[in-house]
Amino acid sequence: MELKFNEKGLIPVIAQDVRTGEVRMFAWANQEAIEKTLQTGYAHYFSRSRNKVWKKGETSGELQKVLEVRVDCDEDALLYIVHQEKDKACHTGERNCFFRDKEGKHVNRILPFEVLARLQDVIRERIETLPEGSYTAKLYKEGPDRVFQKFGEEAVELLIALKNSDKERVVSECADLLYSLIFSLTVWGVDIEEVLWELSKRFK
């Protein structure tokens, strides 16, 4: 396969987070940047303003470990599937570079494909800081058995909703169950990404 670089020898690259699915950033790469990415396993790009290849996170620590490089159907764009090793991919300090809408307003909405991983991040933060008034912190203080018991209770409530054919209740109870599941996994030390990778292996 021969990549199609533009007249300046560059090709656009999108970095997508393997854990959350979110697009972390857009940048350009030349042949050298791509080769360094493949050689080192960490994202390298080409800076048009500095006219040089740069390693993402070399100074900030926000490294991007590249798990896979994909090529689009026209062979004129790349997708880096990455682990964002910290949490702020954008130089502004935001999680990703696409944090504004077309009116320039800050976008806070979490999209469905991000939810489980982002939920686990919030649960971990609550466990670490134990903020006053947090339900997660309160339940965590009661011990692992109480966390697991709550998961069982939520499972029963979902089963009842399913039995009663109440769609609105099913959706609500399922959301509660997923929260309890992620909470239980976190207490156990399991990342939701591990579970999703296991599921992905089962696709034929």
C-alpha cells in the first residue's frame, strides 16, 4: 500500500482513544513521523509551524501509545488508535481538541460510546478523594461486600422491570446496574477496557 501524501509531503492523522472511543486530536505527519511512530510505538507528528517532527507528550508527559495504525479507503489519511497515557490530549489542557461547537461554546456532553470508561474514571476519582455528599464515596466506605451486594440488588430490580415489560423502567434500572457493575469492577481492580477487549475477542 502506498500512502498519498499532499504536495507538502504530509498526510492527515486522527488520534482515537482505544479506551473511550473519543477522537483525541487531529494533526499532520510526514514519512519520517510515521516511521518513528511505527519504530517507537508512540505517536509522532509533523509540526507545520516549527517545520519539524515532534513526539506527542515529549515535554508535557501526555504521551500517546499507538496500538494500531489504520489507513482510510483512499489511502490519504491515517487513524492512530492510542492509549492517552495521562488525560489531556489538547495543548489547551482539554481532554481532546474537539471541545467546542460551531458557535464556539464549550461542549460538556459525554457521548454514549465514552460513558463506561468515563464513568469508571469518575468512580476512581470519588474513591481516591472521598468527597462529602458523594453516594459513591459513602458506599465505598461501607466496604466491598456492600458494593457487591448493591450490584446484586440492582440486578434483581432490572429483572423485575424486564418481567413487567416496562421499557422506561428497564432503561433506568439498566443504567443503575451498569453503574453498580463498573463500581464493583473498580473495587476489584478490573478496568472496563479489559472486559470490552474480552468481548471483542468473541466476535467471529
